[in-house]
Amino acid sequence: MSLVIDTNLKYLQTVLGINEVKFQTQYANLSVEEILEAEAAEGNQQAIKLAQEILNDVNLVIKLFDLADANNKYMILRELNSQELEQFLPEMEEEDMLQGLFFFTQDKLMKMLEELPSEQLVNTVFEMFSQEEIVQLMPEEQLDKFLTSTDIDKNKILKHMQSIPPEYVAQVLEQITGEAVDDDMDSIDLAKQFGQLNPLEYQDALRAFQPTQKQQLVLSLGKEHNEWFQLFDAHAYTNIINREKQQPEVVKAMSVIEPEHIEKMLKELPDDLLAIVITQLDTDKFADILMDKFPEVIASAILK
């Protein structure tokens, strides 16, 4: 493994107490290991101690390899494969992981949103749109799908139907049954009659409402049961998002997605871009993972 990072040789010089002239004339082109060996051979006790601690002291590794420098982190990470890089993700702050989503195109973000569990997608959508906006922007065929879903209790629909002006309900009943509706029937009576339609007529009647009435009914039901917004197709949501929002707004809204799903998305990045994302990891955590799981990387740096 070939690894070249900006080792903090100035720190090494200070810790070992080597004067500038000696360091420049004897050690300028040597590796960390070679410098430690040379000093230890001369009886430098600090060099002996450092050689023993270098793979066990997190703070020492951070200082020696200047891991606070994102570029040094990147030079180390580029030596790792996809599976190895992914081991750093669970330790990252969600805010830092979200920055990695900017590497994806808008189209790719939409595809990944569609693959989310319904609840996660809807939560994200609610960060960008109000319930009223969602219903207004939703295609009519999706409103029909919502209203005719077997997941919604028929009695719930009939209850909320009472909020629609009676004349619209009466008009639909007359259209479906071919019979006139009594003028003295109120909203409650009309809803009861609506509920007496056979299953096929009932679904046809729901579809027969004008878009405005469908929106009103869907919104009324959705406000009582937020989870029913999951009944809309994922593709319908992403079409709305893609049309109405830009990438920065989308990424910001994705902050409500559970970290495990963000991690899954980031795993689709090429290794070089994933490595850039991981450089944002807290330096102490980065060093801990590096020393625990990839000591050979540190060893390679020492031998450079």
C-alpha cells in the first residue's frame, strides 16, 4: 500500500528534541520509522517511548499525521475500498452526512427519495410543502387512488363528506343513480345515501366529484390522519418536488430522514467522493476508527 500524507515532522522534531541543523542534514529525507530508529539507536529515550506508543496513542497519531487537516484525512481514505470507507459513516454527524447529498444530481435524489420507506418520504415532503399545497399539486388520479383506497374506512369518508357543500354531493348522487335527490336532504342525509350505494357505484361516485371537492375531502381526511398521505405514490411526490423545488431545498428537507437511510444513500457515491464526505468526521473519531480497524494504514504512513 502506497500512502503519502503530510506527516507533521515538525512535531516529531520537537517531541524528540532534535535541533534544526541535525534534523535538516540527517533526517530531511527519512521516514518517521527511520528517524525513530536512528534516534533510538543514539539512546534517545523519547524516541524509544514514541516508537512504542505510536500505534496506541490517539492524540499522538492525530498530531503526528496532522489529522485535523482534511487533506490528510483524504489521503488516508483514498487508500481504502468501498466497504472499508463505509465503516466510518455510522460515526458521522447527520449534518455532515447531508452535505454529501449535494454530490448527487437532482434526478438521482428523486430516485433515492422514491426508494425510501413511505413515512420517511412523506416526512421529507412535509418539510417542503404544507398539506394544502400537497393536495393542490397532486394529480387527480392520485386523489382518486387516495379516496378509493381500502386502507381508509368508508365511515370516515362519509363523515368528512359532510363538509362538502350539499349541492355537490347531490349532483354526484344524481349522476350515479340517475334519480333526483330530495331538495330537503341535508349533508348528513346525503352522506347516508352515498353510503348506501353498492361498492362499484360508491367508488364511481367518489371519482365523479370535481377536483376541488376531491381536494377538499382528501385534505380533510389527511388532516385527521397524517399517515394517509403515505397512500400517494412515491413517484407522484417526486414529480411534484422535481417540478417545484431546487436541489438545495431538497437536501435541506432531507434532514428529517433517519441517519440509516442517509448512510445508504451515501454508499452510492464513488469512493473518491465518499472519502471527501468522510473527511468531515470528527478528528478524534476518525483516528479511533483508523487505529482500531486499519492499523496497517498508519503503519504505511510511518514507513513512507
